[in-house]
Amino acid sequence: GVAAYDAKNYDEAFKIFSSIDDRDLAAMRNVALMLRKGEGTAKDPKAAEQMYARAAQGGLATAAADLGEMLLKGEADPPDPKAALPWLLGAAEAGHPIAAFQAGQILEAGVAVPKDLATARKLYQQAADAGMDEAKARLAALPAEPAKLPPTANP
């Protein structure tokens, strides 16, 4: 399937990936990608979301990141940052820097979820540590963390 895809023989690649056992998470993600782009099959963002969800629920972090991005951009339905956030956070937890950055943006803006600058900062730092210049820029633009006061003694 990968060889056919790399050769731009998308019809053959889609047929191969679609025929692979449902337990192959990478094949599921490849089918979702092809449905998303309309490669080797009709473009079907809703079916792509469903296939990404199956692969992500199976534990494939890249599928969770892709699904989060689709939901965030509104490729099948209106943009839904609240629905995207759990998928992006799961992918970020698995070390996916783009998902960490996108989750950070949602939490920084407080769009559809409560604003959480502390968590946004951590997510941006994770993405920055992976080399994302956009994340470094967001970190620099965030207000400084409030100073932590020492605990007060109880008399």
C-alpha cells in the first residue's frame, strides 16, 4: 500500500489499505488520510473523521492529532475546538508537537473551553522543545507567570 501510495497510484493504495485487517491502525489512518484528501476514492471528510477516530481509539497518536486538526478546522462540520481538544491533548501526551501547539492555542484563547494559560504554556513549551518556531513565538508572547507566594504559616 505504501509503495503504491508513494508511486501516486492512489486507487491501488486505497484498495490495499482498505483490505487490511481492522486491527492495523496505520492502515486505518492511511484510509482516513485518503478519504480526507480524496485520493484513490471520493473525498469524504465525515468518513475520514470516523476512520481517524477508530485508529485514535486504538491508540494511534497521529490519528488523534489528525482528527483533532480536522475538528478544529471544521473540515466535515463547523469548527469545534471543544471536540478537538481531547484528541489533541491525547496526541500531545504521546509526544506529538503539532497537536501540543494546537491544544495550546485553544487553551490560550479560551475558545469553547475555559482559558488555561498555565497548561497552554506547558503545551507550547513541549512543541518548542521539539523545534516548533511558532510555539517559541507564542511562549514569548504570553504574559509572565504570576509569582508564587510562599505558603503562609498558621499560628
